[in-house]
Amino acid sequence: MGETISPKALLERFSKQRILVVGDVMLDWFIWGSVSRISPEAPVPVVEVQRESRYPGGAANVARNMTPFETSLELAGLFGQDANGSLLTETLAECGIGVGCCIQSADYPTITKTRVVARHQQVVRIDREKRRTTSPEQVAELLSKVEPILPNLDGIIIEDYGKGLITQRLVSGILALAGKHDVVVTVDPKPGNLIEWKGVTALKPNRSEAFACAGVEDNNRDEAVDPMQDAPLLAVGRSLLDRWACQQVLLTLGEQGMLVFIEGSEPVHIEAKAREVFDVSGAGDTAIAIYTLGLCAGLNPVVAAQISNFASSIVVGKLGTTPIGREELLVAMKDEFPAGVPVAL
């Protein structure tokens, strides 16, 4: 048997990691209420507001998912100098997420997603955004902010929500800087944004994103096919591993768990652990956050994916974009790894 460490010791490793999250930054605004009647004006529910809450969203939510582990976090992105930008700045400060690598622009509205939730169900989501590609000057400014902190980083997460921040120019610049240091680079890609990802450690698409990125129709998407018997799915995973020229592809499959494709190895299926699903908001953010922390902390990709799977399975049982708690993950790891968590040698 190889080297193992206790779950508690692994979480202590998590607290020592220094992670930069690069991506589309947003503000998540939740309006919580109750419904007791239908509007006389239209066949829609009337929500009586009880409270409101605001959280970092988009790429900022990926960073937020690592805050329970006291990880050192920096965020690189673009948001506005508007009122919602001020609220986002406050929420990031409350979470202890650094914004020294962010740009605030007077002519860029802060992307805001407002969710109305009643009786434990999302009634409607209201998006405020204007998609625009970052200019060469903005890319140069972001890279100039990132470069000084690169020597102190353990990992970089590139989170693409398709809002315009993630461009080939920005990605190439980050990878060129990261290539000078021993930094884990993971990516949550967006179909349709054709980026050359050569040089990254891992990419994490979900099933629909994987098929879209591969340009293949998913004929089994509505069938309960065992992932290890799903020939089109396996072929897509292998083709993306080759096409993206990365070390790993982590394919998230919702209630079917995850598939891990590793360069030079056979794929590994990890079954989902969710008992009850309330809200899938932010589950993908949790997955890439914990997976990256695991890789940076010295875990092999399969074990990192297992722990990421535990975390994702727990957060879908919560309402809103609520990150997993430190103790919740500790209990899950103790149950799964009673003899200790295997680490890479």
C-alpha cells in the first residue's frame, strides 16, 4: 500500500495552498420568500419577500468554495464600478478573497444573477449582463497584475462562463507565465469558445459540454447507460484528452458521478454519492475547486476526483450556491477512507 495521510492532515494541506481563480466574475443575489397565492394580474406566483442575500458568483463562487479550508485565494477578473460592483467588492472582502488582480471598469456593468427562491424552489432567475470581449489593453493589464504573484502560487483555475473574459490572448499569456513555475492549471471550459488548452493540467467539462466541445451528438443523453459501457461517452473523453493535449479530463455526469481520463491510463468511473438533490446551482464550481485543491495538495487525479465528488454530492443537497463546510468534507472522507487518504508518491 502506498503512502496515506489522515483526512484532517489533508485539510491542513488544503489550508496551505495558494490559488488564483481567473474568469468571469459575477454577483449572485438571492431573494428568499414564500408563496401563498397566484397573482390576479397573470398566472404567476406572488412571492412575499422574507430576506435577501448576496454572494460571489461565477468564477468568484469557485474561489468561495475554497474559503472554508482557509486557502489563500486571489481572483482575476473584470467587473463594474456600479452599485452591484460595490456590493460584489464587499462580499469578496467578507469571504477573504483577494481582488488585487481584478479590474473595475466604469463602462462595464457587473454581471448579476438574481434568483427568487420560494418553498425551497427557484421561481425565476433574472440575469443582468452585457457580453463583451476583453480588449488587448485589458488583457495586458490583467497579465501585469497576475505576473508578480505567479511565483507564490500552487494552482490556477481558469473558469469560463462565456461572458467574454476568457480569450486565447489571455489564456496564452497565463499559460506562458505559469509555464515558468510549477503550477497546477485546471480549466472549466465553455463550448463554442475555441481555446488552445495545451499546457494545462486538467479540464473539467460536464457531459453536454464535452459532447459539444467534441462536436459529437450525444445519442445516449436520455438513457441510463453505465458510463463505462457508454461507448460514445468514452470516445468523447479520450478524444478531448488528445485534442486538448492535457494530462487529465474530469468529466462530471450529475447523478452518474464522474469519469476521470488520465494520459496513458484507462478511464475510471466514480459513482455519485448524493442522497437528495435540492439545487444544482454551483455544483460544477464545487467540483473544480475541490479537485484542484486535491491535485495541489499532492493527491493523484482519481483520489482528487473522489473527494471532489463527495463535495459536489453534498452541495446539491443545499439551497443556493452554498459551499461545502470543512467538517462536512472531513466526515465524508473519514467514512470513505477509514485507513487514510492515499496520496501520490
